[in-house]
Amino acid sequence: MGLYGAPHWMSRTPVTRRTLLKGALAGAASAGLRFSSGSASQSSTDDRVLDDDGIEEATIAELQAAMEDRRLTSRILVRTYLRRIEKLDPQLKSIIEVNPDALHIARELDRERRERGPRGPLHGIPILLKDNIDTADKMSTTAGSLALVGARPPADSTVARKLREAGAILLGKANMSEWANFRGFQSSSGWSARGGQGRNPYALDRNPCGSSSGSAQAVSANLVTAALGTETDGSIVCPSSICGIVGIKPTVGLVSRAGVIPIAHSQDTVGPMCRTVADAAAVLGAIVGPDPEDPATAESAGRFFTDYTQFLDPDGLRGARIGVARQVYFGYSPEADRIIEEAIQVMRDLGAEIIDPADIPTAREIATFEAELEVLLYEFRHDIDAYLARLVESPVRTLEDLIAFNEAHADEELRYFGQELFLLAQQKGPLTDEAYLNALEKNRRLGRQDGIDAVMDQYQLDAIVAPTGSPAWKIDLINGDHFLGASSSPAAIAGYPLITVPAGYAFGLPVGITFMGRAYSEPTLIRLAYAFEQATKVRKPPELLPTIDTE
């Protein structure tokens, strides 16, 4: 479901608390829809579109209000996004395919709204799915690989079904790091054989991070209202941070993974990627809950909410105890450090009690990645075979088949990097092996009781914060990712939630701040992240610049 990448160095830029707080005024000034005059609801054959400045940064609540008072229809919204995709995505390579039925679905949802009213906050809202999330429609699900072209799943994934039931329009499939960045050691995040190399919307020569790269690119560039990504370790929060959006990596078990191409069931999760915390909260509420197709979700019974927008509190940081995880998660990027230091001061000004440092005791041991990799290899060997076996049609049925396919199509699939992780996983035995069980137990101990739980208990914290990662590095297909560091691994191996929110910019490149907490603490994290976002309003839309000026 997604790993991110490997190290690089970035240039410096000063970010002050004053500039963060000034962002609130700029954000407020740019908020609100700017539609052309007149009603947009006269006819289901209405082929009008919005001007670009009438759709950029539009929120779910603003779109719903416009549709309710008949200034907008879902059909016009979809046509507008399709036009933007046609115009802008050849530069970005964020979307592998669009849903050929999207306009028809939008027309039917417009009719339903007129006749019976909206189903809820996502009625008529276009949402993009990462290309590892099954849909039983005219779209493919391939994890970016040519090996799954022509494969057909037996049904929608649970999250796709829930979005349809909520009235959302599945607009298309997002490009991604092929096989969720779990194929070879020298990958370039955002590259897939099907979709090519995705590009960062803030500077097209920069990497979008992985593996939910296309979801982040498209949302950031206003090619879609919202998207779903998946994360095993960093693949929602890293691209969200680097592309300047909000990403929620839910607790493992809060959202079903049934019908999602896996890496590892102990860490995989599915979550929303949006431009605002409010939008991400709205999408999260539509996809949560127990699912008999995913046994891990049984633990969420009585612990999930169908409306996470109820936790949006602009004063939510007042009185909160926030710990700063410095060891390992600061120091690799002076730019990220500077931005997060200013963000911490903003939270202090908003009434939070800052405990600094509040280091995760196991951070250094987690950073070796040894136990985590062992678990991922074992579980991938088991989980990918199980996924492939259930497909109604597929050119490949096992990991062994995938390896053989890549070797037979090396010019297309192995041109830039290999499949070392596939080969290592193929050597692993069953999930009853002692090596696997010991590594899994170690992961959970390091991430949970000796890690996040330990520091939160010690200081009675509501959440822990750290830089999500560095600014984006330059795309390098030859050498792969130039990855400096990140803070996602403790929550990844614990199965705990994360939220990243834009915190600042280094030479125009976004940097996010991560809020992390215990299992099923999404309400608290949403409250804290929303309060920070509303006080700062850091995000500004990208301009698809060819490069950045460092002079």
C-alpha cells in the first residue's frame, strides 16, 4: 500500500511565525467559489464548465452549498475537472485513467438531488482513487504495473462501494509508485510503467513522493476535489506533505482494505487526501467501519464515527498537551526544522502546552527498519498471492508470476530499477515462521507500548508532532529517490493514525507537520490539526512551475 523513498539535501529559506499567521489572511481572501452568473441546473445536457478561478481551492462544503442553491451541478463540476485534467495532467502525470461513465453518473446524481435531495456531504463530489483500489467498472486496477492490465476484480473494494453509496463520483484512477514502492531498492517515487513519472505540481522537476503520489498531485493541482491514498509507511503523509495538502493515515482497522492491492496486512491502511482538514474529515466518515471482508476492522466496532467533521474546532489546541518528537525526526533537513519550529510556536500561541522534547524512546531502533522489512516481506508474499488468486480474470496469479512477467518485459518494467524486494519476498515462508512472528512482535512493541504509548503516558500527551518530511527532491530516474527522512515509521509499525497539514514552504516547496497519536485517536488529531490549519492557512495552490528559483 505504500512506502516512500530514500535521501537528498535541500536549500534553506526563512519562515517566520509572522508569515505563518499572515497566511490566514491570504487563505481567507482566496476562499469561496467564483461561479459564472445564472443558474446551472436547467438541463441534464448542460455542457458548461467553470472558469479555472471558479474551481481552484473549492471545498466540499462550498461545492455542496453551490449545488444546493442551483448555482452548480455535479455534471458541470465533473466537466470542469475533466477539462483541467486534459489541460494540465500531461505535465503532471497524476492520473492513469478517467472514469468513462463519470458524466453519466453525475447526471443521475443531479437528478436524484432534484427529486429526493442529497445523500450526504459527498453527494455529487468527484473523488479520485489510487490505482491499487479495486473498482468493478470500466476502469482498471493495476498498481501501476503492466502485469495487471486486463485483470478484473470480482467486486468493488469496500471503500469504493462506500463512496458510491455516499453519492461520490469515482472520477478516475491516480498514478502511483508502482506496486506501492515495494518492488525494488532504487525506485523513483511517483513512477509506474503504466503512468510514467509523476511530477510535483509546485516544481515539475521535483518528486511528488510515494506511493500515493498521483492522489496528492491531482488534489493539490485542483484536478479533483478529494482522493484516496493508501499507506504502509509514509505513502499518504509524505506525498501530502510534499504536495502541500492534508493527508489522514487512519488507524489500521478503521477502514477496510478489502479489494485493495496489498503490501502487508499489519500496516496497510486507506485514507483521504484533500486540500483541507474539513474535507478530509468528511471523506473519512464515509469509508470507516467494520467489514467482514477485512477481519482487522472488527476492532473498530464502537470506535468509529460516520461524521468526523463534528471534531472540527478552531480553538482545539487550547489546553492540549503536545509533545515534540525530536530524536531522529529533526536534524535531517534544516528547512523542515525551521518551518516546524515556527509551527510549534504558533501552537504555543494558540494555547497548547508544548512538551519539548518528548522523544519516542524506541525511535533509533525503529529507524533501522530491520524488523519492519522482515514483516513486510513475509506479509507481501502471503497477501499478494491471496489478492491475485481472487481476481476473476488476471494475466498473473502469484508473486512468482509477477517476477517472471517483469523479467519478460524488462525494457518496460525494469528499465530504471529492479525487483529486489519481490525476489526477497518470494524466498519467505508461511506466516507461522518464527522469524516472522518474532519480527511482528518486535514491531508492535517498538511502535506501541515501548514507543508511542510510552512517551504519551509519560507526559500525558494528546498528540506528538514532528516534521512530516523534507521539501521535495529533484526527480532522478537513474539513481532513485534522494530521501532525507520522515516521521511516519513509529505509527506505521504500531498501526496508529497520522495527520499531516501544510506548515510552510522552503523556496516555494511545501513542508507538512505531522500529528500522531494512539489507536483510534482520529477525533483528537483532527481537532488539533484543524485548529492549526485555521490559525495559519498556509496552503497556497501550486503554479506548475518548471523548476524553483534558489537565487
